[in-house]
Amino acid sequence: MRKRFHVDDRNYERLEEWSPTEEDLQRNFRSLWAEEHTLIWAAHQPEQWGVRLAQERGGTPPERDDVLGNVRNALEHLDDVAFEDDHAVPGDDEKNRSLRKLPDRRLAISLGGDSAFGLIDVHELEARALTAVNAIIDELEQAAVDWYLEMASHD
């Protein structure tokens, strides 16, 4: 969706008969914004699970990504914010503490570049998520091998 957004945006500027319409650009914006929003939520959840797993096993929890957590929380509470230009900013009340903790106390609502909401590098986030998923897969596969070897040794 990110590639499509950028290609259509560039092609719109050409104003050719085959160029996307303004409605196409708006549809792309809504789709990409929703995907980035979902990505942030989805990336934050395994981080939470990793902390809980380490605590349950008596280990040291992995370091949390504060920016990721604060972006996720700020997105959850967008109904409590004010808007300036293309940014969500804290309102006059004390709500949305996570938004106040973000760099420059603002969250980009516009799209562009390789960062979600102007703060999260999506490629790095994807690599981090794949690392976490692969670690879980490796652990499950090792547990299956250990179980099999245990069962085979009882024969």
C-alpha cells in the first residue's frame, strides 16, 4: 500500500488521462493510514507478550520501545487531542499523556516517507517483528524435538 500511495501520488502530479484521480489519492490515504495504524497496534502487542513471557519465566523482560508504545497509546486516544496542521497535539486538558511523551509532543497524521506517523521506521519495525516471530518458531520447534527425543528414549 505504501508503494501504491507513493506511485499514485507521483502520477497524480502528471495530470495525464491515466493519472489517478483525487478520489483515488484520498482512498489510498485512508487505506495506508489504516494499515499504518494497524501495524503499530500489531507490533506493540508482541512486545507486551514478550515482557509477560519473560516475567512468567522469571527472566529479564526485554527493553520496551517507548516511542512505539506511546504512538500506539496516542492513536488509541486520538479523540482526546487537538489538531494543528497535519499533526495531533495535546489539547488543553491533561489527557493523552502518551502524546505528550512523543518527540516534539506531536504525532504526524499526514503520510509520506518511510516512517509511520513520522516516528516509526516501518522497515525496522517489520525486521524486529520477524525476529520475534522467528525466535518463537525456533523455541517451539526445539520443544517439539525435545519432546520427540524424550518419547523415543522411552521405547
